[in-house]
Amino acid sequence: MKDTVVSISDHDSIFVSIPSSAEQQIVGRMGPAIRLPGGNIAVLDVQNIEFIEFRPDGQVVRRLSIHGEGPGEFTQIDRINVDNHGNLYFGGFYNRKLAVYDEGMECISQIQFNNNSRIGPLRFYPDSDSSIVIMSMVYDLPDSGGMEIGLHSVAADPEVIYRRRMAQLDPYGDYQSSTGMACCVGLDGRIYTADFSADEYRIICYSLRGDSLFSFGMPYEPVRMPKEEIEDMRERARRHWISRTGTSHGFEWEPPQYYRAIVGLAVDGEGCVWARGNETTLEWDVFSSQGELLYHCDFLEPTWQECDGWAISINRFGILAYPVNPEEHQLIYILQ
């Protein structure tokens, strides 16, 4: 294993919003951003339910409203992805819908999740053969619920299930956090998954058809959360309980005590697998497609920007970073 540490920092940046001047705002409320084939940048405006494409110099190339209730339209949207052909994939979890648009911005297909036993999409990853790997919430009512990663084509029911984790339903939603997973799709169509675990750092690789090929990881020592963070989680959950029930009576939830070893997976343009560590860091471990550790990577965020945190977007076309809820100047940083 290599101990090389590589830092990525901002090579360039573009403005996507100027909060102090509403008439000059380009984006109402910025959602996810991704790099597109050819180098442009796609941004979801989750307030106006709109797709906006920027050149790297910040000029708007095109924009499209996908607000509505018809085919390929949304009243709520939270995810975007792109495939090698430039087809765009939009998802809205609360709309239970995933829509695919071609390069001409025509809706060419959609998947609607109408069955309460499978609700999605939480995440989705276009595959090399025009199928889509989708992470969904699944339920075996009235007893259990959890997460599932499967291969879909045109239906909400998967053709292949790579991994499913289930737990007893509970009033606090612990079954969701205890069955959570990260996922990404390699350049060769292989599927990589990692459980949200506080005890183990392990990534499993599957073939497109669902065969478990190998697993890899690193030695891991659980990292305990600070007491203040645990108490803050408990208090937020208590307030949520009161807002739902009108009383604190019966509230007995205990927060997790340890950070998760892996909270995100991604694949870059060279086929390397990036695994993000616990939620408090912007550090990644970078592996070859065969699971060899290549180097560790950290993001040197701009120190002048006041914000609640940073989102890092990694795909085969590039790496972006953008501040979450910035005090001012919503920027997207192009990293290298």
C-alpha cells in the first residue's frame, strides 16, 4: 500500500448565483453539480426545477425547465447524472421518478416507482449498456425496511439485485442509517458498494450481472464522535419527535457513537475508485479498479468562504467542489 498524499485544489471557478442581487441571479437555489462530457458543467436549480449548463468560463450554454407533472417533469428534484453519450438523468425521490433526456433535451424514458415496497431513486448511476444502477428504499411491510442497489432498464423492479440490507422498522428511522450504503459504477461496468459501517472499511466489487468478484479495504479503527455532536443529534431528534407527536413522552432514541468508515464512493475518468472517509473530513482514499490503494487525497478548500460545508462531485469527466449554504457568492470550483 502507498502512503502518498495528494492534494486537490481549485484550478478555476464560476459564479452561479449572486445573492445580493436577485435580478442577476442565475440559479434560484443550487442543487447538485456535475461535469459533463466535453468539460461543461451541469447544475440543478432545485428551487425552480431547472437544468442549467455552463461553460468552464461561467457562460450559460442552455437551460431547461423540467417543472411540471407530465412525463419527464418534476415538482421536486434532487439528483442529476450523465452517461458517456451525454444523456442526462434526473431524479426526484419524493416524486418517485427518474427521467432520461437525450442531448437534444428530449425526454426519452422514465422510471416511476409506484409500489410502496420499493421507493426511489435515492441515487442512480448510468451503466455502459444503457441500464441504470439505482439505490432504492425497500420495505417488507409491516416488519422491516432497508436499502437496495439494483440494475434497472425501464421498470421500477430491478433485473439484478447487487446488495440489499434490511432491518427492523423503528419510529426513529434507525433502520435507514443501519442499512445505508454507498455505490459507484466503474468504466468497465463493474459495480462497487460499501456498507455504512462504523466497524469495517470494506468495498465489494460485483460484475454487471451480479456476481461477487472480490472485495478490498484497509485496516480501520472506529472513530468516536465528540460528545457535543452526539448530544446535538439527540436534541434534533427529540425536537423532531415532539413536532410529530406533540410530546416528548416515549422518546428513547440513542444516537450512534461512532463515525462511519466510508460515506461515499465515486469513479474518475481513469477508472479509479474514490472512497470518502467519515463525514467530518474531505479526505479520499483512491484505489485502482482492482482494489490496490494508489494514494490518499484531500481537498484544500478556500479559507475565505463562509459556508456549512463542502460538496465534492467526482465523475469520469472531472472533479468539482462547491460550498453548501454559503454566506455569499455561490461558486463552483473546478478541481485538479
